[in-house]
Amino acid sequence: MANIYGYIRVSSRDQNEDRQRLAFQELSIPAKNIFMDKQSGKDFDRPSYKRMVRRMKKDDLLYIKSIDRLRRNYEEILEQWRILTKENGIDIVVLDMPLLDTRRGKDLMGTFLSDIVLQVLSFVAENERTNIRQRQAEGIAAAKARGVKFGRPPLPLPDNFYEIHKRWRKKEISVSEAARLCGMSRATFHDKAKRFEKSR
């Protein structure tokens, strides 16, 4: 007997998956058959997704809320769709796009139409990802131009840094010893020393 599955993906741990989960509850998908990953859609190397695909058999049915829950990369969505539907014999339904329902129109015309819709939506999903990255880059550039600093503020220098730095510069102690006395790594001590010397 065929089983019904639902796949949920959110990009980060603080994103809310309720919209996707509610959609699946209305379809009476068993809770044990709902798989969720909280990570980027940059590839299909996701633990829950891989576990679900291993469990699914021919004629099982997979629901996803929207095509970008699979992935945003155009070619890889198409390839994964082909593996699931053609090689594994699994039906897929995309809730936000009723035309993407492989149970319907299994004749040549139906397959042709759903393939066209899939290609268009896959392209749109990837294009949106590209636009998001561009908007982020533009936002960061604009913020930097306004003087906004990114990253954690540097820790203050330890009280003994100036004395240790002077001894190190006089070659009284090694860089390893200087770093140890300041309670930092060699690389950090080197970086702090360079910054200190530039600022003088």
C-alpha cells in the first residue's frame, strides 16, 4: 500500500515552519511521515531529506509546500525531480502550484505540461536566490559606506600587552612566549602587534 509523506525545509533554526506543517495536517499526513530539515537549500545533503528518500517506495506520494522547499538551484531541482518521479516511481504534489501534481496527466501531454511548469518554477526559485544574494551584498556595501562595522568588536588588549610587546621587539622573548604571557595565540599576538604598530 502506498504511503503519503510531507517534506518541510526552513533555511535556519530560527525560521518558523508552522505554515508548512499546518498545510500537511490538513492532508492527514501521518506525523511519522513528515520530515523536516532546518538548513540551507544549497544542496540535497540534508539528513532528514535523505532518510525520507531512503524510506519512500514506488507509488508513494510526496507533498511539498512550494518548489523552493526542495532547492533553489535550477538544474538540481530538475535532476532530483527526475530521480524521484522517473527512477523511483514516486508521485509529487506541490501545494502552492496545483499544476505540479504528477498523479494527474500521466499521458504525454500532461507530462509535457508539468515538465514546462517545473522548469519555469525552478528557474524562478533560483533567480530569487540570486536576487536575495545581490540584495544582501548591496545592503552590506551600503552599510559599510555609512560606517557600519560588521563582526564582533575586537577584545581590548591585556594590561601587560605594551610591556610584553616591547620585550618581544627587543628580542628578549620569543613570539610564543609573548603570546602565552598575553593569554592569546601566536597568530592573534602577531595581528595585535601589527595593528598596534600601525596605530602609533
